[in-house]
Amino acid sequence: MWLLRLLAVLTVLAVAAGVVLFAFTRDRRYLNFAWRLFRYSLIVALLVFSLMIIERVAVIPV
């Protein structure tokens, strides 16, 4: 769980860095990078959360 939190913090920092770099340089590459990273991280987060919900709902015997 700590690894997911660390990845979330690093992702937020990377997206913020892309937006800040775009604000300073007006280079669209940084904004495209931030948007792409945000989309992929949102997809991964939704997959992780759905797996956690499925684990709670469907009691899987170990």
C-alpha cells in the first residue's frame, strides 16, 4: 500500500511539474506529457480501486 501512495505522490508531482514547465516555456510538449500521465494514472487508479472493491464484495477463499 505504501508503494501505491508513493507512486501517487510522484505522479502528482510529475503532472504539476509538466504544468509549471508549460507555464514558463509555453511548450505544448510539457502540457501533453502532463495530460497523458494524468489519464494513464487515472486509469490505473480506477483499476486498483475496482480490484479492491471486488475483493471486498466477493469473498475469495484463500
